[in-house]
Amino acid sequence: MSEAIATEPTTDHVDVFVSRLAKLDRGDLAILRRNAGRTLAETRNAAGLFYRLLPLGVPERDEELYFLLATLYGLNDHKPEKDFGATMRAVRVKTGRESVDRRMAILLDSEFDLVDGFRPGGGEMAYRLRQCVRLAASEEVGVDWAVLLRHLLRWMSASKHVRKQWARSYYGRLPEETSDSQNTKGGNS
């Protein structure tokens, strides 16, 4: 496997990484799953596997986020939604439980710890995300892993645009909800 990694173009690390995860056998996925919530420094028997999957050229500062995604990947294999906000919205619709609203609000406010003082990884965000991925799997709602990884890589941006996008996807009105409410208003006048 290491020869293939060395010769592959590194045009889009995220897509290459997710496609490699998709090709793993059950045993390798189990190794990664057992490390869900851990950082690379805390990994047990997964570092070698992870670094064989990691495309050349991924900046060291991003490795923890790639590792987080790798450990979550085996927890959910259902058909993906468009982003993680949409995933959680689908869970909310399926369950009808208000507790999903609280989980989403907490997730949106969560932060990664800084590993080695500068790399995001672990912490409350990793913990909350793992809980939500498992909840989505239990309701047979999928995750778009490539989109999630791209979003995690931008989670800590000052503009908080990823959080805003997830909030819009989760809390925003669907087109049919908007037209229904307009029809109701028109009928009551």
C-alpha cells in the first residue's frame, strides 16, 4: 500500500483520504473505531494504519483532524446528507426529539483543543461530534465524510462560516415549510 501512496497525485488530499477509508476492510475499520475520541498521541495500534492512509503533502497541523475523521468513519455507513447540519436535521426530523436541538447547539459552540499548542484536535468538539455521528448512525442517517473533513479543517476560522452553514442547514426553513406557512397565512386573512 505504501508504494501506491507515494505515486498518487496529491491534488485533493480529502478525496484521496476518504476513498482510501472506503477501501478498508472490517478489521482496519475496527482498529480506527476503537480509537474514536483519541488524539494521535493517545492512539492504540492505529498510527501505522493511519499514516499509510494519509496522503503525502497533508500539512502536519491538519493530521489530528484527518485522524478524527478516520476514527469516526467506521461508525456510520449510511447514505450521506449534504453537510453535518443537514445530517443532524434529518436525525431531528426522524426522531422528533428536542434533545437533538440541544446537541446541535452544543456542537456548534464546541471547540477543538490545541494539541501541542497549535494543532486543532481532540477536546469537546471531537467528543460532541463522535456522539452525533453515533446518533445519526442509530437513526440510519449518513454523513458526507469528504464534506465533513473539509469543514473540520476550517472549523476554527475567525468568520465561523462552517458553523453558520451547519446552523442554516439544521435550523433553516425548508422550501416546502416556507410555502406552507405562506399558504396558511393567506388562508387566515
